[in-house]
Amino acid sequence: MFDPFRRLALVCTVLAAMAASGCASRPETGFLAAVAEAAPGATEHSILVATTRKRDDRPGTLFSGERAKPLDFAMVRLSVPATHKHGEIEWASSAPGNPQTDFVVRQAGYLDGDKAFLASLNAQLAFRPRGSRKVLLFIHGYNTMFAESLYRFGQVVHDAKAPAVPVLFTWASRGALTQYVYDTNSATAARDDLERTIRLIFDSKAEQVNILAHSMGNWVTVEALRQIKISGKTPPIGKLGPIVLAAPDIDIDVFKSQMRRFGKPKKPFFIVVSKDDKALATSRFIAGGQERLGADGDTTELAELGAVVIDMTDVKAMDSTNHGKFAQLAEIAPQLRRVLEHGVHKPHSPGSATHDAVTGSLEAIVAAPLAILGLPLKIITR
């Protein structure tokens, strides 16, 4: 007999175990206070922010986990220490941190509306030579405070040596394991604002727009893209670069219906999955046993829908929930990016895996993953 109280107790037990495995202290306040001095060897990155979060008056915080209207904007310049290790965020033990050893903010401020956001974006694009004027838009997942989304994106941008202008879209997650329903509703409520942000970026002088979403951020991302598709007012498809859905927390049947609306895309979605993702296992449990896209075992079916699947199940995670593996792709991003940009094609001749991997064959990358990429990836395509 179904017992809702027993199910709730089991969910709470799983969430408590996940919380215990995480860091003991989280950057709720003060970790975004500007640090005046620069550290020798540190690298700085300017990140544009579009958000549905409410502004937070507490010093060094910028935005809270509460929802706000209208869409708000900011610019943050953060510093990555010379001692940084790939895939990690060097969190300060106390705010605001030491730039010689920690991720810190060097400068931060709000932007006044769409025009200021677009002007700032175009100014950053103008610093790049023609042919390299790209944007990387990142949408974070569930249980994520603003500082966490900012620093995670900074880590990915830094490790990937991404030449693109980084833009963070951050929706109103409360950053608490027990706020799953609130976060789901916040992500859903942010669909229109993400669509607006995407359209703003396409209206900029960017030559290519790349999208990376993680966890529950994939729900709002795919919904916003679906809205754009059915609106009949689609941005120029020639500007669209790779769309990477990392550990997507989306009901697999919902995603299939979304993909039917898209049809076989001219440029495939890249879906990063891991069958041992504990966070998605918990999400599946909460959802009554419905499989989540990011932990789906039927990668062949996903490929048939027009996706390229990057299976990271065999990759050892740096986090205890196996939910943040996508961040480890950043280190090999230059090689992986070259492969994905060349598209998917068959090796020209058997036994030439190394040559084809360098020149862009996904099948060859699968054949020689350790030699070329350093991670035991499996890449599945139709």
C-alpha cells in the first residue's frame, strides 16, 4: 500500500545524506565582496549576468534566491588564482577570500536594463578579432546559490580557455536541498526571461552563440528554445553554435516530446549523461520513478532523436554525487570543441584513430579516449 509519509521520510533521508557529503559551509553572504589587490599570476574573467533573482542588500552578495521581476543584469570580474587545479573551485575559508589562493571578485556592479547589458556585451565582443566574436551562455541547476553559479561558470570558462564572452543566466534557486519544488517552479517561471536573454544575445554583434546548461537548468533552457521554435520568430540559425545539456534533470518522456517539436535539428544537441548520477537518482525517486534524461541508459534512443550523447559514466567524479562531472570536460574543451565543431563523420580508414581524432572524428575519439582526451568518454551518435 502506498504510504506518502514513508516516501517523504525516504526522500528526506536521501537528501540528508547528500547534504552531509557536500561542503560544510556554503557561500551565502559576503563571498562576492570586491578584493582590491590583484595576485601575481592570477587570471581575471569578466562575466555578464542576466537573472530573475532578487537583489540582495547584504554586502558582497548581489543576488538572493528569491524571485524578482523584471529581468535584472550585472557585470562581475572574478579572479582565479595561479594555484588553481582543473575542475575545482578554490573556495575561500572566509569571505571575501585571498586572491593568491582563492576564487575572488575584483569588481562587481549592477547594469541598468537591456540596453546597458547589450552595450556591455558588444564592448567585450569588440575586443575580440573578427571570426572570434563568440558568446558562451551558461544556465545553472538546482540547489545553487548565486555565488556558486558564478564561480562554477568561472571555473569552466577558465579551464576551457574559452575565447567566448561568458554570460551567466541565473534563475531564482534558493540553494537548499529541501527546496526542490520551489526551484522547479522558479526554473519554469524563468522561461520567458531566458528566451528574452537569448534574443538579446542574438541581437548583439556576436558571430556565434553557444549554450551550456546543467541539471535543472536544462529544463528552463529546452523550454525557452522550444518557445523560440514555436514562436515563428527564430534568430538567425547561422549564429547558433553547440548546445550542451549537461546532466539534464528532465523527465525523459517530456524531453522526447520536446524533441518531436524541434524535429531532427540541423545542429544536434550534445547531451552529457552519467548513469551513476546520485542527484538525478534522487530526482527520479521524487518524480515517482520517472527516468531523468541525464541518467538515461538508452543512449541509442537519444541519438536517434538527433542528439550526440557524451557518456561520462566511467569518469571518476570530483564530487560525491557524481552530478558535476561536466565541469571536468572543461580541461579537454579545446580538443573536444574542435571535434564537435567539425561535426560527426566516419573515420576515413580503419586503424587511423589517432589521426582522425585530431582532425575531428567522434568515432576515433571513442576508440582512443585516453590517448587523445585523457578521460574514458563514450560518444554515441546516430
